[in-house]
Amino acid sequence: SAVISQKPSRDICQRGTSLTIQCQVDSQVTMMFWYRQQPGQSLTLIATANQGSEATYESGFVIDKFPISRPNLTFSTLTVSNMSPEDSSIYLCSTSGRGDNEQFFGPGTRLTVL
Amino acid sequence: QKEVEQDPGPLSVPEGAIVSLNCTYSNSAFQYFMWYRQYSRKGPELLMYTYSSGNKEDGRFTAQVDKSSKYISLFIRDSQPSDSATYLCAMGLTGGGNKLTFGTGTQLKVEL
């Protein structure tokens, strides 16, 4: 499986600011995904990011709030914009594997918004 | 009703016990079934990946899928304190764009 890293690993931010999270993979992958993990809740898919095309957002998530970049096959960023305390969560990126629906996850970014 | 239901626990067992973790689902179109292990402050790690009904074994871990009952299980034999983690089930569709639907996770603690 690919080795996935995320930066930053954690951050504490003020309300109204934005944070960009980076996801780096050690090999080229077709699909990358961004998830949110809130306490006591399922991992929730925010969007799917394919290189060379606009990200596809899930219901309840919009590009203005969570802009995503995918400049190449090994890198993606997720920005959490105009943050509020409700955005406090763990944000995870994942990549597709060889098997259908197989995904591998990065270590996550723990975000706290004050 | 959630598409995937998973008992959140916590589940506490003594070292050496057999652990059974379970998920039920409502969407009969799910074809791919996965179990992830997530240690505290880490990302989910893919543990088991299955496609068909039946059992799949990997070391101390056995994944079981019963599509007729819409029920999947993960068995851990000879549980160790290092197995203490949250276990997440996940499911996917054929032609679903690789999107996964996750359970909320079961927190397991294996005690000495």
C-alpha cells in the first residue's frame, strides 16, 4: 500500500480563519479522497479529488467552504475556509488501492477551532 | 436508519479472549466489505478486505460476510493488548466511484 503523509498533524485555529491541509503520497494514485471524522460519528466523505479535474463534493459539502486542489498524482490539499468551532474535527485523506473500493488512509489532521 | 450500524462499545475483554465485532447494513447493493483498525490519534489502517460471502482468514483475524442477512463480522483470536483500538467496518458498491460507507466504529480494549 502507498505511504501517505499529512501536514499539519494538528492545529488550533481562530474562528474566521482558513487552514490548508496537505496530503502527500509516495506513489502515483488515481483517486484521492478527503474525509471528516467527528467524535462518535462515522467517517464522512467530503469530496473525491482526481488529478486534472474538479473535485466532486458530497451532499452537504461545498467548494467555497472546502476548496480542494489536486495538482498531480501524488499530492492534494484541502482548505477549511472561514472556520467555526463546528469545523473542529479530524480530517483524513485517503487514496485508492488496487482493489475496487480499496482505500488507504493518511494519519489525519486534528483541527481545533476556537 | 443509518445505512451501516455498528455497536460503538466500548468492549473490554481479557487477553487471550476471542473477540467478535459486528456490523449490519441495509443496502443490499453493497458488494465490498472492509475492516479498518484505528489506533488513538492515528489514521485508519486497512485490516481485511472481502468481496464475497463467506470467511476470509488472515493470521488471528477472520472476516465473515453474510449477504443474505446483511451482516458482517470480524473475529480476533487470542486477543492481545496491542489489539486495543477502534475497529471500523466499511462497505462499497460496484461502480460506486470507490466511495465507502463507514460504521461509527467499535472501541475495543484488551486487558492484561
